[in-house]
Amino acid sequence: MDIEPQLQLALGLRLVVAALLGGVLGLERERRGHAAGVGTFAMVTMGACAFSIISDLVFRGPDNTRIASGVVEGIGFLGAGIIIRGRAGVHGLTTAATLWASAAVGMLVGFGLYFLALVLTVIAFVVLVIRAVDPVARKLEELREDAEPLDAVETNQ
């Protein structure tokens, strides 16, 4: 496959944009001390972007959705590895969900949908950051304390 240098530069720019947007989401996770941070999120968005570019270039038509569905499944598998259930509860759900959303950001950029990718990044970032705002964080903690434990719900059925 022969791709003109100008197109290759434009597609390379998509990878850079994807990495930057993913890095923004990863920065928030890293700031909170999570193992999946800037590098992980940048790699996921770049990878999803690259797979989207490949599917768009190679598989024109209805078959280009196969690679996209593979990305979604793969990220789901990766996210499942982040989620940990212990005695204190379930941890990693937000990071796994954010990783999944960052793959969507990468796919949007890969298909040239920059505005949608930016909107998704901003929304995801706001959702992550707002949870740390003191009044919101206190209310969320109150809701968690008032909730019935999952184990109690399971044994009552």
C-alpha cells in the first residue's frame, strides 16, 4: 500500500492528538496515585487511534467495523485486569471506565472526529475532577456510607 507523505503526516498528527488527549485523562488518574496514568492512557488512545486509521485505510466499507469492535473488546479485557475486588470493596472501576473512554477518544481521533474526541475528553476529565471537589466528595462519601453493602444485598436474595 502506497500512502502519500502528506497523508502520512496528517495521520501522524492524529496519533499525536490522541496521545495528548489520552495523556490529559491519565494525568488526572496519576495525580490520584493510580498505577494506570499518563503513559497507559496515552498508549491506549494512540493504539485505538492507530487501529481506527488502519481499519479506515485498509477495510473501506462495512468491514471496517471489525477492527473497531476488536478494540472495544480488547480494552474491556484490559479494564477487567484493573478492577480488584477485596474486603474493602471494589477498586479500579473508575480507572477501567476511563481507560475504556480513552479508547473511544483514540478511535474518534483516528476517524478524524476531532471535535467529538475533544468533547469526550473534556466531559470525562470534568467527571473525574468534580469527584475531588470537597462538597461533592463529602456527599459521595455520605452516599457510600448510607448504602447497604453489596454482600448484604446478595445474601438477602
